Amino acid sequence: MSTCIIIDDEPLARSIVIEYLMSYPEIKILAECSDGFEGMKAIQQHQPDLVFLDVQMPKINGFELLELIDNPPCIIFTTAFDEYALKAFEANAIDYLLKPFNKDRFDKAIQKFSSNSIPKINTEQLQIPSNANTQNRVVVKSDGKIKIIPTQEIQYIEANGDNVKIMTSDGSYSKNKTMSYFEQQLSTNDFVRIHRSYLVNVSLVTRIDAYDKESHLAVLSSGIQLPVSKSGYQKLKELLGM
Amino acid sequence: MSKSLFAYRKFNALFIVLFLSWTITHIWIVHNVFKFSWLTSIWDSIIYNTILAGCAIIISLVLLFYKPVAKSIWISLLMVLVITYIWVEKSPFFLSFVNISENNYLEFINQSFSVRFIFGLMINSSVLGVSWFWYGIEEQQEQTKRRQKLEDLAKEAELLSLRQKLQPHFLFNSLNSISALVVVKPEQARTMIHQLSDFLRSTLRQEENKKFSIIEEMDQLDLYLAIEKVRFGHRLNTKIEIDKNIDAQVPAMILQPVVENAIKFGLYDTTGTVDINIKVTHTNKVVTIEVSNPYDPSTRFANDKGTGFGLNSIQRRLYLLYARNDLLQIKEEENLFITKISIPQ
């Protein structure tokens, strides 16, 4: 016996999954959700084995939803967008169903799920390898609430043990990701790794002061000072055209 | 390849008139000034001038096939010089075939050599100059035409590609809805198939630059909205305000993408009910279409759907069609995002 949740913002799209699942009495549907917020809550509440997940949904999309979950279940993506397929497989999704999909295709996806080697979703891999497709927002959880931060509101990102601290004008948020993840995800024209522990929003840098022989200090418009390493200084200089 | 000067009837007429009037003047001069008999004057004029006309035609034709660049114009001038010289030198040879009895005529030919040469040089150089400019202008016009054609083709291709980008996801999601309906509500599935077919057929209208009446386009939009309501029925409400008597023309497929954008923006930026209001007004030879959708100002900048591809491509199309960048405007009022497009009539 396994359990599943269906997350899709179109009722008819959900109904087709329900219909196809009727031939699998061993899979129990715990919930149906129509947006990412609801979906995230349902996953945390019910801890299902399997999630049918649409990509484009209100507020947060399917990929952002996965980033917010601590122990993601098995995922089968269902979407009309084929451009996310690569990203989905890199994230170890079980399958990627392109709408409209038929019963045979659906059955294959369920077979993969039922077979012994179930890949666990790897959220660390949920990143787009090319710079052309950088994120323009970051989704974080804070006090149980979901917060969507536009990247231009991020002042800097600081390494903090296994997590990172995302600093904005109205507070700091923690996210379970690595510095290099953000370095890849954020536009290299806007964010620079000025130090092993700091990724800064270049548009907010107002001044660069010399600190000692090897290092510098970047002063942000908010007055915050951040250390700049030797290689970070080179990158910063290049980007600012100094 | 340019057309020869002699392919133009007007030019031919001018050429013949000039030729005849000069031939007659020539006869008159030889008879009255140099006191030769009419017969001698006529032969002298006809032979010299006919050959000269032939030379002029040859020069003009040479220029048609071989256009020297400005730097090597001296080659053409040299050609004119040689041809003219041969003309003055060899024309008397043809005169020997007709019987001219006057004794002093040979002497006259010798004495008038330089005058004839200079005259011939003037005529031939003029022909050279006229041909040179004429063919130059023709070539330039042809180039402009070719460039215009290329630009039109590029514009057409861009408009086509902009239009086609708007389709696939909508199509696949609609098909998915139909697939679900087939089992539970076959009647509704059939209705949706018909609506989708009608909608797709109208988007395939090839004449991109053709304009359609706004009422026709609104019917079109109704089809689109009917399909979207099947997909998002529980969340999507639309209100259309339009005077059914409006007589105005709008480009094909400009209304629908604006509404599509508003719907997407509304649906993906909020979780509640989405009210889309569409208002069409016609004043001062401008049709204004205002489309409003709810949005969440706090995630405004984080969401690229509202200002992303949809509106950019509409702006680009309006620019290609009207060469104006101010026809698409957006404003934000509280929780409403308003897109306004103006179509000049």
C-alpha cells in the first residue's frame, strides 16, 4: 500500500490522474491541491510516498515547492512544458509526464515507482546548469510561512555552516543550500562571490575600501561592510569595469 | 539588369525628334550658309547624322552592359573620343557612294573636320552622361526595392514567429482537459473540441497584416475565454464591456495575447478568484482596450510572467505594425494590474 498527493492548478488535470489511478487500488490518494502553498502543507502533513506535481502553478512553481520540503517524496512531474524535463531528471524525478499523456504512459510511470529502485528526489540537483536561465526570485521558509524574495532585494548571502543566510532589507532568512548553488543560480551580472563566505548584490556596493595588503572591504548602501578576498576583488573589479 | 534607355517610348520619341530637327537644321545650314545645292546638303546631313545617331546608340548600349565605376570613367571618355573620331573620319567614305558633283564639296569636308568633330564629341559626351546617370539611378532604385523587399520579408517572418510562440502550452493543456472530459462529460468534451478547433482555425489566418473588425476579434476572444474557463472555471471570472456598435479595425491576434497574459498573471500570482475585466472604447480615432487582472504587489518584481514574454511580444508587434512604441501601457492600481493597448484607426 502506498499513498500519493496530486498537485495541479487545473481541476480537470487532477481528475485525469485520479481516473488513471483507479486501476491501482494499492495507491491511495490522500489529498488534491490546487497551488504550491497548499501542496507543500499537504506533503508535510501527510508525508505521502508519491506526488504528482505540476510545474506552473500559482505563487510558487513545482520546483520551488520541492526546495522547501525537507525530505521530498518520490515525484512524477505532470506538465505541458517540455523544457523542464532535463531539470526534472537531474533532480531524480521518477518520471516526467507531458500533458496530455495516455494511460500506457501513465502506467509506465507507476511501474517505475513500484519497482524496487526508487530514486529519491535530489533537491540539490534542482538547478539549471546554464547561466541563461538564472532565477529572479528565491523562495524561503520563515516561521512556517513561505516568503518569496525577489533577487534584487537580496543584499548578500552568507555561508552559515551547512546553510546559508540570505540578507534582505527586512531581515535575514536561512536556507538549506550551498553557496555554490546560489552562485550558479543567481545572475553572474548581479551577484559576485567576493569571499569564500559571501555572495554580494553588486548593485548595492557603494564603495570598496582597502583593508590590508591582501584584502579589501566592500561597503553596501545600507552601511554593512563585507570582507573581499584577493580573487573576489579581481572579480568585482572586472564586473564594475574598473 | 537595368532596362535600356531605348526601351522607353518617351525617350525614343525625344531621340527621334531631336535627330530630325537637327538633321533639318543641318541641311538648312549647309544649303544657306555654305551655298551647296539642296541635294548635296541633304546627303551630307543624312549620312553624317544617321551615323552619329548610330554611334550615340552604341555608346548608350555599351554603358547599359558595362557600367564603369566612377574611377574608370576616363575609359568611357576615351571610347567616346575614338568613336567620334572614327565617325568624322569615315563618314566621307559613305558619301562617295552618292554622286556629289560640286567641286568644292571635298574641300568643305576637310575644312569642317574640326567643327564636326567637336560637335560630335558634344553629342556623344551628352549621351554618355545621360546614360551614366540614368542607369545609375535605375540601379539605385532597384537596390532600394530589393532592400525594401528583404525588410518586408524579415518583418513578416518576425511577426509570424511572434504569433506562433503564443500557442503550444495553451493547446496541450486544453487537450489534456478534453482528455479528462471525454470520460466524465463527453458532451462537454465535444463542445470544447469544437471551440478549440474554431479558435485554432482563426489563429491560422495567414494575412498577418490584415485587420479585422473589433467585434470579430471579440467573438474570437469569447472562444478563447470559454476554453480557459473549462480549464480554470472555478477561479476565472471575466467581464467584457463593449459597445456592440463599435466600428473599428484591429490587427489579428492582438487582443487575445493581452488577455492571455492577464489571465496567466492573475492565475499564477494569486490563489483566489481571478476577475478579468476587459473594456473596449472608441474615441478620437483610437480604439482603446483595457484589460485588468488581480496581482500580488508584494511579489510583483519576483514574478516575470506579467512583464515577460507576453507583453514584450505584443509591444514588438505593435511597433512592427504601427512604428510606435507608446501603444502598450501598463499601470498598477492597488491590487490590479492594468494593460492598456491603443490601436490607431
